[in-house]
Amino acid sequence: MALYRHDKQIFFNEIRVILSLEGFYINNKFVIKELGFKSCNLNSVIYFKTDTKIFKEKDLKTTYFLSNFIHGLSFYKNNEYWMSSNDYKAVIKTIYQLTETEDKSKIYIGYSNDINLLTILHNSGLDKISVNLKEIYKDIPTIKAIKRLSTYGFGPYTLCQMHNESEYYKYQCAKVKSLILYDWCLDKYQQQLNKNGID
Ligand SMILES: [Zn+2]
């Protein structure tokens, strides 16, 4: 699936919420574990239960790799209060409603170059109001740059408590990713406004 492209130019002030996710690949299918979101007044994360019965022996390697070197989340960690991973459509629609503001121009969901997220938005019927932020800002931070800013236990970009701690690796957290992308885009947008004001 190609990343959705819009015919008209979309500006950052039209983005209502930025989403980000982390998960696993089981039987060649992406399984959501963590969904982070950031709007102008909310930044939070929702965790999903994973059905451990679907786990196949052949997925051991990738699961181990993701848990130890990429996001530091555990496939097996579940909590009875978490959402089922099958409920992601309802969760995304709820986040979309929850982040509505009086500013009616804010209608889009932003994401950054993430095919799994786009697939989930497509399955939820929200791909037409979703925008790849890279369409707005070509120099949007890469995952490497986002990881450099992420911290454990202090600073504005603290990983949520669901990740392992590692002195060797910086892990990817969906909550922090959505926040860093939001702050970066907002800063860029304000710089443009200031520049246009002066020019
Ligand atoms: Zn996290």
C-alpha cells in the first residue's frame, strides 16, 4: 500500500492529533502493543493485550530482536485492563473524538512514514483524513534522531514505564515519538509564521 497522498497542501495547524505505534510481527502480521498520541492538549499512550496463543516458534527471533534491541516491550506482558489488540479501530476513533477542539480546521491525523500505522488507519476507515507528516516537512526527524532525544526517567521526552531499561540501547516509545514529532512540527510551523510575519 502506498502512503496516502493528498491533492491539496495540508498545513500543520490542520493536524488534530499525531499517532505513533510499536508492536510485533506474528505470522507475518503486525500486532499492535502500544499506541501513543499527542494533540494540542493531550499526550498519552494506550497498551494492548496480545493473544499469546497466536505466537509461533518461527516468530521467536523477531520478537526477541524487537524486545531487546528496538522497542524494549514484552510480547507476553498483558494486563486484564488493557484493550484487546483487535479493538484498535474503536480506540483510534475514540482518540480522534477525544482530541477534538473548538478549532474546526483541525481535522487530520498525522503520522510519520509508518506503513503499519497507515494500514491500521486504512482498516479503521480513517486513511483519507490521515497525513504523512513527511508530506508537510521533508526534514521531519528520523527514528534515529527521535531516539537520541528520548530519555529514561528525566527530561521532557521520558519513555513510558512499559519499556525495559538498557544502558546500551535507546528504545522506541510510541508516546515519546508522538510528542517529539508534535513539538518538532509545532516549532517548525511557528518559525514559518514568524518568518512570514517579518517578510
Ligand atoms: Zn512507551
